[in-house]
Amino acid sequence: MLGLVVCGAAGRMGSTVVRLIHEGAGMRVVGAVESLNHPQINKDAGEVAGVGKIGVPITAGLAPLLKGQVVVVEFTAPEATLEHAKIVAQKSVPIVIGTTGLNQKQLNEIKRLSRRTRIMMSANMSLGVNLLVSLMGKVAETLGEDYDVEIVEAHHRFKKDAPSGTALALARPIAEALKRDLDKVGVCGRKGIVGERTKKEIGLLSVRAGDIVGEHTVIFGGMGERIEFIHRAQSRETFARGALRAAQWLVKQKKGLYSMQDVLGLA
């Protein structure tokens, strides 16, 4: 049975992963990791996840847990994720990364580390979102320059990065299809007298409120009509199940960097 080491085990996503494995995902939790000063350190990962004791304490060290056939599932912060990626690369252990907010330098380093192990990294693990991402380039290419593109994303009040990694993942294939540089044409919010909307810009608007799990709306606005693609996540289980599916898939692959598009056969 495949063993999973969950990094960020006391967080919203990590604890959901632990719970789903316990409820019967055909895998087992063999390790749980959190930051050194986290209040849940040394507590049982199952109790923290609300499923009772599973005999796996939450610890601060990843390296000692990488024994046998295991996959690391990572939902932490960018700095911790990069450090964990370096550790698994040294031991050639596969890792599924769901952390968002990584900067370009960190992403480049993870790509380099993928030469030494198997890495699956995705801003969003859900089947629905990844299907939507796979459609965006074709939609933009078909509609062309006459349709304005706006992406609105909404998440819970605790989310630290904006726009969301999923919003950026939706925007990139649109920008590529329209031959635009997203770093130059992306507009993250508007305020004041900003003037008429430019033809090339792609809007990326963020909402943070309450306990919203995740909502993304992609708008293609033309003169006389508007096309909207909407994805609403109703539970974090959607993302956790995707991460577990990715872990099972990743152990069968060669060294390299993969995305959820690869896992689902959409690439």
C-alpha cells in the first residue's frame, strides 16, 4: 500500500488529505509535517484531522520520514515547499505540490529539482478546473481579439496570495492563444479614473471573504453578448481527492515536472 507523507498536515488542505486517506483511499499516512513552532507539533495527525488517533505524530522534520515507497503531498507555504522539494530530490522521492504563491525564481528551482525526482505541481487539483484550463486556449483562439477577457476569483479570508494560482492558470493559455504577455497585459484590480479599457488587457480581480472555498469566473465579453465559464468548489475534498489521484499516478512516472493536466490526460 502506498504511503503518504503530508506536509502542512494541520492546515486546511493537509488535514483534509489525512481524513480522506483514513476514510479509505487505498493509501496510508506514514508521516505528517508542520513548521517547528506550530501549535499542533507532536499531536496525532488523525486527531488534528478529526478522525481519531492513527498513530502518526506531526513532526517538524521531513527527511526521516522518507523511507520505502512513499509520496510527499505538499500544501504549505512557498519557502517551506522549496525546502521540502530539495529534500525529496536528494532521495529521489516523488512529491505532489499544491502550494500556491511561488515566485518565478522558486518555480525555476523546482523545475531544476525535477531532473532528480518526480514532481507534480498544480495550483488547483480539481478535475473541473483542469478541464476548464484545457479549454481556455481554444476558446480565446476561436473568439479572437474582439472579446474582452476578465477573470474574477473568490476565496476565503485567510488566503495569502492574489490573484489565485488558479486564476493565473486560467489566464496563461488565454494570453498564449492571443499572443500576449500576461505579465504586461494582466490588470489586477482597478481604482479611480483608469481610462477606457485597453483592447489587450486581461483583468484578474480578487475577492476575499468568509470561508469561500474557491470560485472562478472567466468572462469573454463581446459587443452584444457575453460568454461566462464558472467553476465553484463546494468542498476542499475536491482538491484533496485530486492530490491523492496525482500521488497514485506520479509513482509510475519517470523523473520530471508534471501538472494536473498530465495526470488527467488533458495535456
